[in-house]
Amino acid sequence: MVKLIALASLVAAAAVVVAVGGGVAKADNNAAVHIDASGCALFDGNGGLVFSTNAGEVITSGGQDLEKCRVTGVPNDSGKAVNYDTNNNPIFVGLECGTVSGGTTNWHETVSASGNATLTCHFSG
């Protein structure tokens, strides 16, 4: 059972952010596409996974993709801000953040001392 939970956590964290639906709106000049994602996964301050419905993504016609995910009130027992990125996270070095455009190692997450977390992923295509 422990192995199954660990495997499920690893699979869930491998993408870090997973868009599971939402609306898409194009700019009049086709310069960018905005996607309101209905959910994403990110880390809390203790290294656990949490789910948020506050996520969005902007993809430019030049292939740049910026995704942001936010959640409030997550555990953070450290008493200070916690920062994660591809080289410093609870899963493994090289962890990618998943965007609509593809996976990227160019991401960072900050969890404030009060438990407000923001994940930002940058994809260049």
C-alpha cells in the first residue's frame, strides 16, 4: 500500500501542473491564447501535493507559454518562505512543470510563511 501511495504521488508530481479543462479565448489579432484551467497540482510548504482551481495560462503566437497556479492556506511548518524549482523540490532533480505546450524545467514555486503558494512555469517553443 505504501508503494502504491508513493507511486501515485510520483505520477501526480511528475507533471506538477495539470490543466484539466477550462475556457480558451483568442486575442483579436491572434497574438496570444489565454486558457483558464480548472485545476493544477503544486507543492505545499512541507513538500506535500495540493490541488488548486486557480490556474491560468497564456500562449503567444511566438511559442512562449506562461502558466501560473495559486493556492492559499496550505501547510508550511517552516515559519518562513519555501522555494521550489527543478533542482530543489520534494520529488527529484529535473522535475518538469507541465504546460499545454509541453514540459519545462524552467519553473519556480514560492510558498509564503502564511501558506500562500504560487507556481510559475515558463515554456519556450
